Amino acid sequence: MLFLLLSGYLIVTFLYRAFVTGGSWPPSPWHYVSMGLTMILIAGLVGQKAVVSASLAGDDPKRRWITPLFVAGMVSGFGSLLIRLTSEQAWWTGHLN
């Protein structure tokens, strides 16, 4: 369940940051907190993939969804971090526009 929450949160957050225009710039340390939280979520996703993969049997139908969700979550997490490198406004707001 935690694996689904982590991957879903990273995916939805990335889509939000990519398609919704950023608002006002947050206070100075907030962008570092946001990036740190994203990195912690990525690390948690890696750990949860190991736990979920070990707990499911080889013929469990749920097992086929683990890798696509993991890849989508990782791409979204690193994409959210890479968005910040596109411009100064993106560095502060975390949004592409």
C-alpha cells in the first residue's frame, strides 16, 4: 500500500509541476525542503519496491504492476528535480511554467 502511495504521489506531483503554472515564489529555504522531500520519497520508493517484490510470490498477478509503477515513480521523482534546473523561476517554484 505504501508503495502505491509513494509512486502515485511522485507521479501526480510531477504532472502538477509540469502542467500547472507556478505561483509566487516561496520563502528562501522552502525550495530546499521540497527537493529534500522529493529525494526522501525516491529513496522510500526504492526501499518499498524491495519489500513488495520480496513479499509477493512469483505468480502473483499484482507483481506485474510493480515494475511499471516503480519506473514511472522514479522518472517522475527525478523529473521533478530536473524541472528546477530549467530556469530561475522553476528553481524557486518547482514548476515548469
